[in-house]
Amino acid sequence: MFPLRLMSFNVRHGTAEDGANHWRFRKAFALQLIQDTSADIIGLQEVLEFQLHEIAEALPNYGWIGVGREDGLSDGEFAPIFFRKDKFEVIDSGTFWLSTTPDVPGSKSWNTACTRICSWVDLSGGALKITVFNLHTDHESAEAREQGIREVLNRVGQEISVVMGDFNAGEGSAPIQKILDYGLIDTFREAHPEDQDVYTFHGYDDNPETKEKIDYIFVSPSLKTVEAAILRQKDGDLFASDHYPVTAVVTYRKSS
């Protein structure tokens, strides 16, 4: 089962008025980028239902879980988790809302600009049992980001876990520090502790004004990062999304 390949990618919702970077123009490149990683587990953000079907069709060897954030069914953005069907089976899965009523579909709290969710899945693959959380926190409300992360961490147990997604929070922010204090490992920083050029959101600009890493793959301390990357490939002038995907390869950490 190991090494385990992971990917997190905010694909940008397919109805955004992005001109030359509209989903219909970048879809083929984005799908190819996902396919080329050969990831075992993939967390995607900002996926609308029609995009979900297109992505699932392009990934026939993967199963997926997730719901739309507005109604808990199909309305609004999904934060789906894809997984290799030949390696894993689903033990349990669900979605909770980053709010004071996490079991209420569409619920919002803490001055959040948008409804925000975290989807999760318990996977079994041979001797490996792993829980994966895929989330997208609010882009405007700092309170919503911090409280949303608290809600997620309340559900992360002692088993092997992966917490990935678009956190809308830089490395020095309170939510990210809370995750590190909890004991989870930032896979990119374990592999590249000194790197400075680490921004993941670019807004279709090769030289964005704000250069922060806001997309992460965190793992339990029992997992060791073998490699990690921010994928900055372009297809000519075309971006795959307004975020760069992030990837990691992890294995068991040997006891000292």
C-alpha cells in the first residue's frame, strides 16, 4: 500500500466568469494534470456537480464521496474525495458543515461569506486503515477559518489521518498553527523546510501580488513525507485553475 500518493487541488468552480481561463478551456488540461499524478487519494475543492461528473468520467479507476454544500445533496460546491478502487474500499463517509450546527446542510456561522464544508472518508486497504478529511475554509472571515479548523480537529482521532484542502490561510496564520500544535505534519514543509517560493494561489497570474501557501496536505505523525510538490505546470498560456495543485508521497514513519 505504501508509498501512498496524495493530491489536493482547488479546481475553481466551472461557472466562474474567467474569460480565457473558463473551465471549458482549461478542463482538458486540468483533468490531464490530475491523471498524471497517479495519486491514490485526491481531495478536490470548488467542484460543481457537472464538473464532478466530468472528473469522475475521466477517472474510471477511482471511486468518490461527497455532497453539495448548499443542500447536502447536489446543490453548490462539493469537496469530493477520490480514491483508487483497486486499493481501497469505503468503510464510512460523510460531510459536516463548518458551523455551529455541523450536521445541518447549508448552515453558516462566524460571519462566513460562503457555506463551508468538510467531507471525510474512512478507507480500508489491506492492513491500512486511513481517515481522509477534505475541506475548504472561508476566504473572508478569519473567525470562520479558525473555528472551522477547530471543528475539523475535534474529529481527527488517533488513527492514521490526512487533512487536506484549501485552507485560505497562510503558514503564519492562527488556523495553520492550530493544526501544527495538534501534531499534524505539513507534508510540503517536511520535504522542503527552507523553500521560500511556496505560493499556491495565483489567480491566473504568473506573478501574483500575494504569495502565500494556502493549500495543504497534513498527515498524522505516523506518516513520513517522501516527497512533496506544488505543481506549476501550464499548457502554453493556460492555467489548470486559479490554484496550483499540491501533492505528497508518504510512507510509514519508522520508530526510533
